[in-house]
Amino acid sequence: MTAAFDRSFWEQRWSQALREHGDAVAKRPPNARLTGAVADLAPGVALDAGCGHASETLWLAARGWRVTAVDFAASALAHARSTAEAIGADVAERVEWVEGDLATWTPQPGHYDLVLCLYVHVAGSVAELVGRMATGVAPGGTLFLVGHRPVDPATGAATPAAGQVQVSVDDAVAALDPALWELVVAEDRPRAVGGSGVDAVIHARRRSHPVGRDG
Ligand SMILES: C[S@@+](CC[C@H](N)C(=O)[O-])C[C@H]1O[C@@H](n2cnc3c(N)ncnc32)[C@H](O)[C@@H]1O
């Protein structure tokens, strides 16, 4: 039987994690793949899709970004909101917390300078989710996706992401029209943090002007 990584699963998982080590969760550093890739971008408007404890949202907001942070786990959002308030009013006021289901939640078209979606289980089609998130990126903006692959290619063993469907390089690349998107990175990379196996890392820039569509 396939495990259901649905709202109730994540709500229970967050409730337990926050009950048992809420302080540590609040202090988790932002994802180094993301921070390395976007540190030089001028602050703008960002979407953190599936933000969880929101380390990346808070890192961006502290650097001057205005962030829409979406998750369907209310306990994670409540914890993240109180972490933001503890950091300071300037950070807290830059974040809009949205309790929403990414199965249907759709970003405002072309609105965001940066859309990130890190380690989110996809209940439906990965290509469809990637395509829907990509519609939110403004011309010249950045799409940054990371998915923990379920099998470690070095050993063939199941990883902690086994049973989940997360972003893969093939599905993401298939969803991004090369006339509209420049791929900066699209490859599996060894995991820099805990857990075995590799991460699919997709860093793409939406072209300001589509290519190859003259005439
Ligand atoms: C493994 S956590 C990753 C959290 C964060 N992005 C990070 O990198 O640390 C996955 C998050 O995705 C959220 N999530 C999974 N499916 C979702 C959906 N359909 N809609 C909204 N949030 C979802 C979960 O609630 C959880 O907070």
C-alpha cells in the first residue's frame, strides 16, 4: 500500500517535531543550495511553496525580500510565524503566510522574482506542479526547485524520501519550455545535509524575451 503524504500526515509530522524539538526547528539553517544560488540577487518578491518551518522564507525576509509562504500544515505555519515575530517586526511584516494546498494553489501569473519549492511531495503530476509554479515567475526571475530522490544511485538503497514523489530533473526539464527558460542548473547532486542519496537541483531563469519564436 502506498503511504499518503497528505495534509494530515504532514500536520502530524510537524506537530510531533515541534512538540519534541521546537527550538531546534526554529534554528534550522536555510538550504545551502538556495542561499548559494540566490545570495547575489537584489531583494524582490518571492514565493516559498511548501515552506514548512520556513527557514528559507525567514532568510529571504531578513535580506529584504517580501515573501509569500505557502504550506498546508497549519502548525508549521503558526510556528514559522511566531519565529518571524521573534526575529523582529521588520522581518515579520515582509511575510504573508498562506495556508494552501499546492495541489490546487496557483501563483499570481508573472508576479514573483523568485519561486522556490524545496523537498515537497507531489501528489499529482510533477511536470504539472513545476509548470504551475513556473507561471508565477516574472520575466527575468528565478525558479529554484530541489527534490530528494527516493533511491540512492550509488548504492541502489532507498533514501528517507522513498515512497514520496518529489521533483526530478527529467520532469522539471520537460515542464520548462527552453524558449522561455534558461537552465542554470539541472542535475542530481550529492546531498549536502542529512539523509542519503542525491537531490535533484533545478535552477532556471525565465527569459526576459522568449527565444526562437521570431516570425
Ligand atoms: C519536507 S518539508 C520541506 C519544508 C521546506 N520546504 C524545507 O525545505 O525545509 C515538505 C513541506 O511541504 C508541505 N507540503 C507537502 N505537500 C503539500 C501540499 N500539497 N500543499 C502545501 N504544502 C505541502 C508539508 O506540509 C511540509 O511542510
